[in-house]
Amino acid sequence: MALFGRKNKAPGSRQPAERSREPADTHPLVGRRVYCQVCDADRTFSRCWRRTALMRRCPACGALFESPGKLYRDFQPECPQCAEPLEQVGFDYGICDGCGSKYEIVEGTKPGLLPNQRQRAERARIGKTYKRKP
């Protein structure tokens, strides 16, 4: 009998669930309403999560970090190849359902936009980019 999308399988073909050897890097959270700067309105963020481990791979370009601890010594870590902002351990993040922008959500404060590559290029073009002094 097929329940909840499960298909009938031949007897004896049952295999144990494969477990990941690495711990989960994120923990899913319940969606919430947050102010989106791009939409300029309160929006629903149905995809929210908490970062539980250092990022070992860039979500934008896929670069693998040899020693992510060195990147996380900076105030705002970023990918050395594409300058994508990396997520901090213990912080909550969410994606706006309206425009798809990614935000760092800290309770009791204004959400911080983590601009994607297109948004960073637009900000650089109009002069609203923040670049740290070396």
C-alpha cells in the first residue's frame, strides 16, 4: 500500500537509510515576517535557517576553502575568489519570498542584507559598496 508518496517495493530490496558522515551545517527554522530593504516592505521569509558550522564551500562559485578558520577571523568573512559574503556560525538567515534576497536576521535588530553577485555589481556601479581598507 502506498502511503504519503511511498511506492511499493519488491520484498528484500529494503536498504538502510544512508547517513551523512559530516554533521549538518545548518538547522532549519520556522519562517517569519521580516522587513526587506529591497522590496521596501515587511515580507514573509519561508526559508530560514541557523548556521551551525563554518562554511567550507562558497555557495556562489563553489570554491572549496582549505582553512575556513582563517576566513572567519575577519569581521565579515567573504570568499577570496568571488567576494560572496559567508554566513557566521550561530546566526539566523533567511531568503525573502518576494525578491529572493538573502538576509542575516538577528532578533531585535534591523536585518542585514547579504548582497548576491548581481546586487554587489549594482552597488559598485552606483557607489554604494563598502570595501575594507587592507
